[in-house]
Amino acid sequence: MTKFIATVCLPPTKPRRLVKAAAAVMAPYDLSDARNPAGEWDWWAVHSEPGRGFLVLPAHDGDRRLLTPATVPRRKADLAPLGPLECHGGPRALLDFGAMRQRSAHRYDALRAAWEELAAPHPPARPLTEFVARHEADPEGYSKEDAKRDHLLQPLVQEVAQRAVVGDPHFDMSFLLKDPVAYFAQEHDEARRDAVEAAVPGFALLTLDGTWTDATSDGYWERANRYLDDLPGEAVVVDLLCHC
């Protein structure tokens, strides 16, 4: 079972009609029919998290065309309150994609700085791949469970996990599922660029003509960003949390 964000593009749509319009364009990708070869999801909901919602150009703050708890009736979608200048989506011309990319870059820089500060007092940690390689060299004497255990018992990896559990502002729950040593071993500029590329589009993109693409295809992030940047100003953009 997997959850992911799909960024959906719609023709001009009033907020109160957003959920119905999204349901229509998402329907061809419904997994509930096992015979549907294009199935991608089995449920979805309009979703943005505080601090990660679409940013609004300041001149359009409060515009009734934006998707907010005030403009989308609760019976249609129970939207969470977001931060200042944030919304759940809206017409492309009202949204500040540049500011969203800047926000992502600043968040990555802060995360990197937090990691370096956290790592300083600890002995160097090794990535999971090194422990797995030891298992593969001696599968009978050193099990895969041994590899995972020894990797997780490293003091630095332990501290990252503990911080994720208590809600550290830098190390979110995703660090319980990925290897922080390998993540921060990435070349800094490349990792920062990846973070910026993922600031606007979600894992999947549903275009105005109903085409579904996602990050499993090569060059997805570049194509998705270019498509969203070039959308007509009146086209509506919204993020959906999908489950499959």
C-alpha cells in the first residue's frame, strides 16, 4: 500500500465544484476495476500540509477563486487550515511557483545544516548498503536482519530516528523509512536541485488533456515543472493525496 501526491490540472473551475471536477478527470485511473490497465489509485482526497501548500502571490491573498476552507464547502472536502499565503490550489495565475521553489531550497539548506550539526559529535555512520554487502558476502553467517539491525544501531542513525518520532522540524517521519546516511551522502548541489524540482509537482501529474505521468518515467520532474509553468493562467491546479 502506497500513498503519493498527484498534481491535477483542471480547466477553469469554481472552488465549490472542484471535487466533482477532480473526480471526473481521475475516474479513468480508478483501480477498483481490476480490468482497468490504467489504474493508479483506489482512493484520493484533496490534500496539502501546512508549510507545504501552494503559495499565493501576495496581491491575490484572500481571492475567492483559491481553494481554501472558506471557499470549498466542508461537505465536499474537509480542507485543513494552512499557513500564511498558503492554499490548497487554484488558478495558475494566482499561485507563486517561484516562491514554492525558494521555500523548498531553504528547507533543504536548513535540513543539511541540521544534519551536519547532528553528525558532528557522533562517530561516522555507514550506509545500509555496506551492511547488505556484508550479508551478501556471507548470507549464512550474517543475515539480512543482522544487516538492518547493525545499521539502525549506529548512534547517528538512532538519533535521526528519535528526532523523527518526536516531530523534529527538520527530520520528518520519512527518515524512518529511508537511510539518512545514504541520503546525506548525495552530492549537495544535486540533492538541492532534486528538492527544488519536487517543490511544485507531486509524484504524479494529470494534465489538462487527461494524460497521467509520474516519477517512474525518466525526465518526469523537468517535464512536469515545465508543463505547470506554462499552464494558462486560468487553469486550476490542485494536489490530491492518493492511495494505491
